[in-house]
Amino acid sequence: MILDGTNGVIIVNPTDSEWIEYHKKRKRQGPAIIARIKKLPQIPPRTVDGVPIHIGANLELPGPVDEILSAQKIPIGLYRTEFLYLENERFPGEDAQYDYYLRVAEKFSHSQVTLRTYDLGSDKTSADGFLPHEQNPALGWRGIRSMLDMASVFKTQIRAMLRASVLNNLRIMLPMISDLSEFDRAKKLISQAKLDLRRENIPFDRNVPIGVMVEVPSAALTAEQLARKADFISIGTNDLTMYTMSVDRNNAQVASLYNPLHPSVLNLIKMTVDACRKHNTPVSICGEVAGDLLAVPLFIGMGVTELSMNPARIFDVCRLVKKVDSNLVGLLVGSVMSGGSASQVKRLLENFRNTLEKK
């Protein structure tokens, strides 16, 4: 069987010619795509009018791509940590986590790494039965909700992250924040962990930035309050789209309704970006759409200067950024946001892309 994740195709009992064709595709689309990053003349890339757009990578597991990203000093905008639990079906101890996070910090010592605390639940579960069965897991006990209920697990992870922050290149990001009270509770636990480390004379970066992911509409709608208190905000468009459109992106029956370019999703993104800019709070987009060549000019027009994506998309996005005029795409925002449907938005963005390609 061949699984083509790019095109959403499964080929059962492939022919010899299909087998050969897909083996060639895998070679072309594997490490070779990432290796193209070495050919980029300028990181971060700059728009036509000189605005730097910081392009980062989303990572989950250590691998050969780390060497390329590190050598090119590309920041890690999202480092998922829940695999440490999912691989072992238990939460690792503080020292084991510290060793791992420190290796990550050392690997990317010349750039910034954003470590996301455990985002378990929904589609990220294990077979150990630790996480309860829920009828609607995406709407249930996941992300920061479960960590606040398991304060000892959360503090253990935070202590490990803080200890690994001694190189002053780590940020800590909290997932699935739905309102300010959750952020305040998490910050209180983080402050307690910092106090404990100081009492134990264990070094850490006392100014390590603490940020939140905006992934649910309630967070986007209260972005003003979050932007006042958070050190940075990252917009997780995958979940934000799912919750806004009420669509399980893993459900084939409704998958066609899942579209991060729907005007409702874009309005929540812009609302969050505007709040962050008002309060001078750094804001980034780290969902899959951050690497969408159609959407990138729109986000730059909104004022987004940080995008984090699958490493395979970095090369093409960097090349695109160099063709974009931030003032011109600022004018694009109004017409796109007034679109009444995702198809209208897509058409406008495609027309704009065609204009860029002619340059």
C-alpha cells in the first residue's frame, strides 16, 4: 500500500510502475527538500521593501533535518514535547526531560527554540489508558486543561525546561489556553517552580519568555487581555480552524469544510494580530497554513513577521517573501477579509499570486 499524504491518496496493491514512481517521489520529497534551505542567500528573508520575515520550523522528533536547521540558524517556532510521553506511555522524570531539552537548546544555540508544554488529549493519546475515554475528546481534557489538573506533572516539565534555559535561547509556550484565568493559573505554577529553583541554587534564565497559543475562538476574542500579559502569542491555525468551523479535520465526512482560509478564521487571526501589535507583543503563526504560499502574503499584509512551519516548506516560503511588498499586501487584506466565503478568498489570493509570479 502507498499512502500519499500530500494529495490525500491511498493506493492499494500498486503496480510496478506506481511503486517505482512513488519511490522516486519519496527521494525527491525527503531530505532533498530540506537540503534546499542551504541554498537560501538570506535568513531571515526580507520583503521587497526591506521588512524581515522570521521563518521558523515546527519540530517533533529529533532527526537529520535538525543539523540543517541549526547550521542555517533557523529558529524553532514550535517544538512539540508530548512525544516524550507518547513514546514511553509515561511521563519522564525531571532529569530525563532536562537532558533532552538541554540537548535541543544546545543544538540550536545560535537561534531561538519555543518549547510547547504537553498538549495531550484529542488525537494525541496512548494505549496505556491514562487519558480518560471521552465522547468528544477535542472538546475535552486536553492541553493546558489537563496540565493544570496535574500540577505535579506540569511543574516537573516546567522545572526541566527552566533548567535547560541557561543558554538564554528558550521560550515556553502554553497550549489550548481558552481564557486569561488559565494563563494566570499556569503562570502561578511557573512562578512557584522558579522560586523552588532559586532556593535550590539551580541556574536558569529568570527572564525566559512565557507565551500562549491562540487555538480556540475564545482566546482570539479575548486576545487584548492575553496580549497584555503574555510575553508572546503564537496562533495555532490547525485547531483554531477546527473549532471555528466545528469540523473534525480527521473526519472524512466533513473534511471538505475544514479550511483555514475561511473568512471567519481569518478574522480571528487578524483580531489576534491587531491586539498583539497594539500591545507590542510578538505574534507568530505556527499552523500548517503558515507555509501556504497563498496565505503568506495575506499574513504579511496583516503585520505578521514570524511564521513557523513544516521544514519542507521553508525554502519556497523564503523565496516568496522576497517578492512581496508589505505595503502592497497591506491593501490586499481589506478585499480578502470582506470575502464572504473561502472560495472567494482563495480566488483573490490566487489572482494575487499570479501577479507575483509574473514579476
